Amino acid sequence: MANEYAVAIHDFLSDKIAATEKYLMDAEKKNDLASSRYYAGQLRELNNIRQYMVAKIDLKTQKYY
């Protein structure tokens, strides 16, 4: 059961990362520095969460993303 939760969390993170990358590219195209910094920070946080999950929670025998 815990494995199912980890998969669901990785799917959620993947969706959020993809959306944030899109928003970041749009902000960079518009030269919107404040939005670019915001989305870059959000992207860093999401990737940090993913790295924590890989190190502490995920099963070593399965790739989740």
C-alpha cells in the first residue's frame, strides 16, 4: 500500500514540475524577473522533495519517475 502512495506522490510531483517548467519558460520569454525567480524557486523545492523521497522513502528495487 505504501508503494501506491509513493507512486501517486511522484505522479503529482511530475505534474507540478512540468507545469512549473512551462510557467518558468513563459516568464523568461516575457522577461518577467520576479515571476522567473518565483518559478525557479518553486522548481528547486519540488526537485528537493523528489530527491528526499528517492533517498528516504522509495523502494530501491523500483524506479518511480
